[in-house]
Amino acid sequence: MKTLSSLKKDLEFNKGLASLIEVLKNIAVSQYRALEDKIKTYEKYFTLVQGFFDLLDVTTIDHIFLTPKTNSQIVVAITSDSGMLGGLNMQVIHNALAELARLPGRLVVIGERGKAYAAENRVSFAAFPGISEQDYYSQAMQLRDYLMDKVRKDRVGYLKVIYPRPISFTIQRVETISVLPFVVPPHQKSGKSAAIENIIIESHPAAIVEYLVYLWMGQKLYEVFGLSRLAEFAARYVHLEESSQKLKEMDKKLRLQYFRVRHELIDRDMRELFASRLLYAR
């Protein structure tokens, strides 16, 4: 059994640790709120880009971004550089490896935690730095250029991105989105639009498709990077809150143990005192 002094030291340590956890929780909340105010989704932008396909007869365009030429794929796993995310990074890598088990291909990992988990599983991968809140737009564009170059050179048929998405402040979900082949709006698959008769297209239709997908992919990755970073802050808060609750339970048990030992010492001292008084009276 621990001594009274050691139990008291443990209680003081838990008190300091609880204060530190509260500070980290407040930091995670402030970071989440600040990024939430800045982050935007680009549904209108995506709709406008897809609207250009109204001017093209995609049934006559043979392009690798629209029609896969091989069954190979690239899977991008987006993780963080830091821990305290309650296994969220590990789940992202697990889902990425499951995708590669279904269809062989190449793994691309964003973030230090993902690189560590991938190395533990002895999987070859291409690595990129973790998402920086100050410069993640240029990071998204850099990744976009790398992926498009690999798709063209290696004639990759499929491109998927796996990332953590914040459903709410307390709920995060790992999602998989298919980037390539690009999904053309359904009404375009039936054939040539009537409006195209009055439009002069100077560039080759395949080149137009490639540029539109280029724009769409860059903005999509930028959006995904922002959501991943937001999910990171939320997951960190949830993990810290769970740790705080466990610490409170440990502290409660420790206090009971402390008071039990203290009462035992008091009882022993009282018995010794009465025994000594009785001996003295005799």
C-alpha cells in the first residue's frame, strides 16, 4: 500500500495535469472556432465548373480523366502531424489500406502520423508534409499537380482521397471520396447539348476537359484540407475531454485511498495514545 505522502504527491500531480488538460481543451476550441469562421465550401464553384460540360459532347471525348484506361489507383490518406486524436489518424490509414487491398495501387500519405502508421504496416508510400493552417492552399495545389502528373504518366485509372470530416464539434467521420474518374453531370451523358450548335470551340475538347478537371480537383483538395484540419481540432478536444473524465475517476479513487490511509493512521495513533495513557496510569 502506498504511503500517505506518496498519495498526496499523486493527488497534487493529478491536479496539475487536470489544469494542463483544461488549457489544451480551451486551445483546441479556440482553434476550431477560428478556422470554422474562415473555412468555406465551394458548391457554387463546383456547379459552375461542371456547367461548362453543358457545352461539350462528352460521349465523343476519350480522356483518362473521364474513362479509366487501367485498374490501378492512387489512394491519398490525409492525417495530422500530432497525436491526441483518439485513433482518427489510424482509422484513415486503415481505410486507405483496405482500399488498396480491394484494388492495388499507390499510397500517398499526408502528415507525420500517417507516415508512421504506414511504415509500421510495411507499405510503400509517397509522403507529403502535414497540413499547415497558414499555407494549406499552396499545399493543396502542390498535391494536385503531383497527382495529375502521376495519373498522366502512369495512366492511373482511379484516384481516391480518404480524410477525416467534422460532422459536428464532437463527431468526426472518416470519408472516402472518388476524385477520378471525374463524374460528368448526368444530363450530359445522353449526348450533345442543343446549345453547342451556336458555340465556337477553339481548343480541343479533351484539353478543355483536362483544364476543367484541373480546376475542380485543386479546389476540392483545398476544401478537403480545410475540413481535415477542422476535424483534427475537434477530435483533439474530444480526446482531451475523455482523458479529463478518466483522470477525474482516477482522482476519485485516489482520494478514497488517501482518506482511508489517513484514517488508519489516525486510528493507530489514537490506539497507541490510549495504550500509553493506560500504561502510564498503571
